[in-house]
Amino acid sequence: MQNYQSGSVILLKLPFSDAVTFKLRPVLVILDTGDDDVIVARITSQITQTIFDVEIIEWQSAGLMRPSVVRLHKINTVEKRLLERQLGIL
């Protein structure tokens, strides 16, 4: 299975409760220890000023479509099989 560099911006297949349909959401790779999981933080363009949101200054070079923030209070461990493709790197 592919390993991901910390700081990579990846599209995640986020499954709905039916486990059949999903939507693609950008995430920031925080840690990949080389197993089948990776630790990620959510990225959103719904910008609200909280102490947990970190603005992505160079959002275009990170492969994002609009100004975005990393939500550091929204950290998850996800299976690598749900990672679709890399958009860029911070």
C-alpha cells in the first residue's frame, strides 16, 4: 500500500451511512506510520474563525479550489483504501 508524506493534501472518499455512496473531501495527512491507516485532519472552505482552524495561505499550490482552512480539532484515523488521489502538499 502507498505511503503518504506528512503535509500531503489528499482527496478522501467519505462514505455515507449506507456505505455505498460517498463524497470526496480534502484532508491533510498528519501521520503515516506505514500500515493500512493514516491520520488526517479535515480541510474545509467553510471558514469560521476558531482557534482550531489554520488558514492555508497557498491553497492553490496545495491543489485546492478555493481558500480553505485545516480543522485541527477534526482529526481522524482512516483506511488508506479510502484515499483517492493526492492534490498537492503544504
